Amino acid sequence: MFSFRVIRTRCLHNLGSRFFHTTNYAASSKVAVVLSGSGVYDGSEIHEASAILVNLSRGGADVSIYAPDVEQMHVIDHTKGEPMEQTRNVLVESARIARGKIAALSTLNSSNYDAVVFPGGFGAAKNLSSFAVDGVNCKVNSDVERVLKEFHQAKKPIGLCCISPVLAAKVIPGCEVTVGQDKEEGGKYPYSGTAGAIQEMGAKHINKTVAETHVDEANLIVTTPAFMCETRLHEIFDGVQKMINQVLAMTK
């Protein structure tokens, strides 16, 4: 009989792996995913991260997950949208999404991968950079900056969604990205001011709807608005799916 002990032993054995890998498929591309915590207001947007991982899996990619081993800017009570009196580590929190299979971003070697993808969430603007506080004068985490520059210099595709395109705008001069629209459109794009900040940082913002992506062919950067738009969840997933499909197509 197949006992609980066998199941438990196998689960514990599987948790020993440091990375999340797709299985039972012939991997065609090796993709690194960079998280910024767990939860929209102080980390990675979980729906976006899940959509990215689902579509990478569907595309047969071999995925490894990373996050910087640093303290979060702050911790937000997601029931109230207010700061809490505690500290949390970005790598430790990101491990929740990665099911424990994660490594410090400092160990990411771009030569081992064909592409890199960054989900959104306020963690990209708070933990991967200081954009949430400093705007156009923000600083980008040193390992995030290194990774973006290495993939760019190696001419390997970079995918970013939601607020995370500001990272590329700051690090890769003149690149083209989208965070949706440059006008609120009655509250549908509540963070439309980000488009102007991207322009001020020396990048070019391209207006796109939530269902669309923008592909910067010169810099191999693919972006989609995701939750920069107030819309239904499936539309977020549709845009992320297009982004991932285009990133994977660029690795061929």
C-alpha cells in the first residue's frame, strides 16, 4: 500500500532542491525569475508571479527563481494597507511563492540562462529599487542592476510586467517599455504617472492596453501593464501570457 510515510518522504526529498524546475517536459529555454517578496503592497504581485510561472511551465522552460537577500523596505498589513511594526527578508518571503526552491539573487549567473523575467508588485519599487520613494532619482538594487545589464549586454530577452519596467528604464538608457497608459482614463490606469517618470529617466514609454505587450526589438525587452490597470483577473493573465510567449520566442 502506498503509505503516508512514502508521500511525506518524497515531499521532504523534493523540498531539498533549491530551485523550481518544470518536469516531464523537454526544456527548451532556461529562464530566471526574480521576485521581490510576497504580496502586492510590499513584495511581488502573487497573481502576476503565478501567471509567469504557469506560462513558463506551459512553454516547456526550465525555471529557476531568485530574490535579493535583503530586508524589505517595510511590511504592509494587506487587510488594511498600513505598515506593520516588523521586519521581513525579501528572499525568505519570496520563498513562499517559490515553494522553498529559491536562491539569493547574488548567485544568479546570467551565462546559465536564456532569459530573465521580473513580475510586478510594489516590491519592485520598494525592495528591488527605491522608485516608490525617490521616483526618477531612484537607486536600483546592485544585483538587480547587474543582472539586467548582463542579460542586456548578452542580448538575451528580458520580460517585465506591472511596475517592474521602471527597473529597465533606469538601468538601460533609451529602452522602450510600457506600464499601460499615460492618462488615468477615469481610474482605469491609476498609476499612469509612472509613464511620465519613465520618460524623465531617459527611456521611452509606449501606451498599451492591459491585453497588449510592447516589444523593444533593439533591446530585447518585453513588457505588459498587468495590474497597472484596474481590470478583471483573466485579462491580467492574458497579457502576461503574451509577454512570456514573446520572451520564449526570442530565446530560440
